[in-house]
Amino acid sequence: MPEVTSFAPGFPAWVELASPDPERSKEFYRDLFGWYSYTLTVGIAEYEIFTLGGIQGPAVGGMQALADDSQPSSWTCYFRTDDIPATLDTVRAEGGMVLAEQTDVVGLGQMALCCDLEGADFALWRPYRPQGAGVVDEPAAMCWVELACRDIRGARRFYGGVFGWKAVERHYYHARYTEWKIGDRPVAGMVPIDEHWPPGYPPHWIPYFWVADCDESAAKAVELGGRVQIPPSDVKPGRFCVLTAPDGARVALVTPAVPDRIALRIHP
């Protein structure tokens, strides 16, 4: 598999799970995707790295234990930036909040944690090394990230200001869908939280992971203790489903209609 060596500013570069039960989460994702994992000690904290192909394989994401058990389990999407302080200034100017100021991650890079107009968390990443995920747009790796929110117009304005994303409207599934682009390259998506969602469901970002067979992987996730929130469904980019993992985090699976990583990123 071709490994990623860099991410352009504004692109998703890493995903991280915060889990109330890291051991159970490790077992679920290892069994579902065939991931390996190892523990990295950062200061006094422990951080789990998920990889493909063993300890020497490329990293696909990270995990840490929830600092507060009262908080829900979730995935955080990290977006590449060349200047974290300047991006944080833009987040504030656009109406978002900074939840954690720029922090050095020993030997790896700098990060900061933010939330948008509706409180959906996301993170910024400026790497030293590695650049972020070692592989994307491949089976068992991240291939898309998506925001669910209520204020579509506000989110388009906010993320356009923060990352320079251009919003393009699509018509997938049952709802109006926003695809964000940088130039001609798709970066991320957005779906409205509407009447099909449980009342009061919080806005959030989730990652999509590439699987060979969406239906088989959804069934396997259920066997492993997950719950299907959106059953396998066909849309133009492929066949997808949305799950709640045993740890409570929401995650999506997709089998792309175009099984080519370059074509997937430049489809019109």
C-alpha cells in the first residue's frame, strides 16, 4: 500500500478515539478492521496507536482513555494547518471556541482543540513527524470525514473561513449533502441533523473507514457488540453504513464505488 508522507493544509490528517474502555475498544477495532495496536508513552500519559500490518505498519489512528467518564466516547478529526495560532485566531473570529490552546506533543508536532458554532469538536495538527496518518484512502483506513449539524449555512460559513473550504451541494441518500473542497479536491462532507435523528442529538464529526464489503463488515460489527444506526445503503460514492461501537462512539464504514484512491479524491 502506498504510504502517505504529507497532508496539505485544511485536509484531515489524523483521527483519534476517546474511549471509556480502551481495552474493549482495542478488541473491537482490531477484530473489525484487522488493526494492530501498540502503546506510546507521551509524558505521563499513554496513547494507543492503531496500525495496519503490525508494529512496523503505517498508523491509521490513535486512542486515549476518556479523561472524564461522564463525557461520551467519540472520534476527533484532526485537520492540518501550517500555523496553529493564526488558525485559532480565525476560529475565534468566525464564532467558534478554543477548547485547548496549542500544545506540543513530544517529538511529534503541535495540536489544539476547538469547537465550531454548534459545539462540534475538531482538532488542529501541525506536525514535526510523522505527518499524521501513515495511510488513508485504502482498505481498513480512513477515507472520509463528515460533520453532522443543524445549522448548515452557519457551518459552511465557519469552515469556509477557518480552512478555506468551498461548499458544493450534493443530493445523496434522503438529505441535502454538503461536500467541501479545496480547489478540485474533496476534503470532507456534512449532513444535516433533521427529523430522522433522535431529538437533541449533538452535532459531531465522524470518520469513515474503507471496508471491502459494507454489509459483511456491518454484520461483523454487530457480532462484536456494535449497533447499526444507518443500515448499509447505496449512494453515488459507494455503499455506506453508520455504527455505534461498543464504547459508544459513532463511526462510519464505506465500500467506495470507485476502488481507486486518486479517483475517489477527484470525482466531480
